[in-house]
Amino acid sequence: MAVQWILVCHGLVTMLVVVSILCGQWPIFQGTLIERIRYFLTFGAYDYFLRFVGAAFGSKCTNAVLSVEYYCCDRPNPILQIIYLVIISLTYYFIAKSSFAYIPGYYLSEIHRYTGLVAVAVGILLFLLTSFSDPGTVKAENVSQYLSAYPYDNIIYTEKECSTCKIPKPARSKHCSICDCCVARFDHHCGWMNNCIGERNTRYFIAFLFWHFLLCLYGTVAIGLVLAGRLKELRVVYILTVYYGIENSFLSLVPHVVQWLLGSYNTQILLIVFLAIIGMLLAGFLGYHAKLCLCNTTTNETYKWQDYMNWQRKLNEAKVSAAALKASINGIGGERKPSLSKWRAFFRRSPLEDVQVVKNNVYDKGFIQNVVEVIFPFSTRPSFTRSKSKSG
């Protein structure tokens, strides 16, 4: 029973940590244990660690830790790339060691020994393609083409020069402080890829997320079918009902079958839980980025639009409030209108509730053209090269 309880505690702690990190900033969790766990994991623990190092070993050790942090978080480095390769290699190793002995089985044919390896190889290929491909670096040689491809909307993008690269800054681009270059249609800097995600490699990044989601789904289902096959081959249900007198119903059999699986195949159960959690995380990231692609927006632009919408909303609310104040002042000297009843005054809609801010995304050209722009970026099209030769 100790193994079963360890597995249950492991699953609960993993789920709590994942939910805290991903959702701890949501308003619904404000002031709750989830928010406090997120703060501790993302800021508090590291802050306490720095204080401990400073108190125990002095400022030199603290500066050394900060130097390591700067290298890991603010400079290009392959640490997360190595961790990814270790994770996917070890996961495949444990799956092969624990489950390949039962393939072929009752539900799975021998071909799944090879399709799993091919699927992992394709995943690593997409990872390498995303990591080492050009994200769409803006240089003096191609800046004029990018300026033509991405016009300024004069809302969240206005004409300006990059203070670091000393070249005009095309709309939708951003200077990445980690890679130290301007990237066209900048989405974000991905530490796992040790590369920016931009105009030229967003397609590879989406393919990476999609394929690894399918990979986790495939692994979860395949291991589940291996365990289901063992139940059939060993006639576990028959033994439980005939020899142990368990009632042949779903609710009666489930606790005993689960207990048998946890005791006999705990490695496979751990792998299923791990792959299911990673698969759900990948599904969330994939859905988020797919939505951005369909409306031709980037992660970077999401924050820009949020700031712009908040500023416009406050501005409009101030105008409405000023108009209402002016109307009330004018009403004091004029004819007095009959006062509303208390009930009508209570349910009366505030003018501030009618304030609306419209998001005018000029880069949204319909979801079909938006998807085409991601799959076939401007800089890979012949027209981009022709405009370069003309400008030259």
C-alpha cells in the first residue's frame, strides 16, 4: 500500500504545483493558497535562498549566484535544450523498458515498437528545426523589405528606430535583449528552444507543440492499452469475480483492479500520469498559440493591446464622467427634472458601463490568410526577394 499512497501523493503534489504556476495569478485564486504557492515558487524561494547565501557565505557568493542567474535567464544558453533532450530520452527509455516486453499484446501489434521511436525522432527533429532556424532577424540588409511587409498601424506600432541596432524598427518587430537582435513579427523568446519565436519559425514552433501533444496522447493511450491487455491476458476480472467473490459490476471491480495495477505496474501508471499532465499543458499552449495565429496576433502584441485597451478605456471613462458632471452642473440652473424612484435609480445603468473600446487589428486579414502568413512567411516568398533587389 505504501507504493500506492506515494503515487497518489505524487500526482496530487504535481497537479498542485502545475496549477499554482500556471493559474496562480488568476483573480479567482487571489488571496488563496494557490496564489501563495505560485509566489513562493516563482519569487519567494529564490529570494530566501539569496538571503541565506548572503548571510552564510557573504556578498561574493551572492554575486556568484546572481552571475549564474544572469547566464541562465538573460543570456543564450543550452541548459533547457539539454533538459528537454534528457526528459524525452529518459521517458522513451522507461517506456521501452517497462512496456515493450508486452508488445505485441492483446490490443497492440508489434509495429508500435517502431512507430514510437519514429514519433520521438520526428519530435526531436522539430525541436532542432525550431531551435536553430532563423526567427526572422531584422538587419540593415533586409529592413526595407520588412518595413514594406509590415506597415505601421499607428496604434500600437509607430515609426521609430531601434536604439540598440540603430536601424528603423519595422512594425511587429522587437529587439530581444537575450539574443541581442531585432526579430520580425516577434512572439516571444523561448528558453526551451534557446531561440526567439518570430516570423520565420512560428510555423515550426506550432508544429512542435502539436506533434508533442500527439506524442503524449499516443504514449498515454498506448501504455493504457498495454495495461488493458494485461488485464485480459491474465484474466484478472475473472479471478476477482470467481475466486474472490467480487461483484461483477464496474463500481465493485474498479478499486480492486486499480490496486492490482498500482502494485504490479506502478512504473507504467507513473508514465501515464506524467504524459497526461504534460499533454494537457501542451494542449493549453497549443490552443493559445493557435488562437493567436488565427487572428494574426503575437504574444508580444497581446500585452501591447492590453495596455492600449486599458488606456483607451480609462480615457473614455474620463470623458463620460466629465460629460456627466457638466450635464449635472447645467441641470442645477435649469428646470428641475422629476426625480426617479429609489428602485429605478438603483437599477439605472451607469454611463460608464456603456464605454466600449474597439480593438482594430489591421494585421488580421481573415483566418485563412492569417494561417497562410504563418505557414509561408513574407520573407520566404519570391516577392520579398524581388523587393529587396529593387531596393538594392
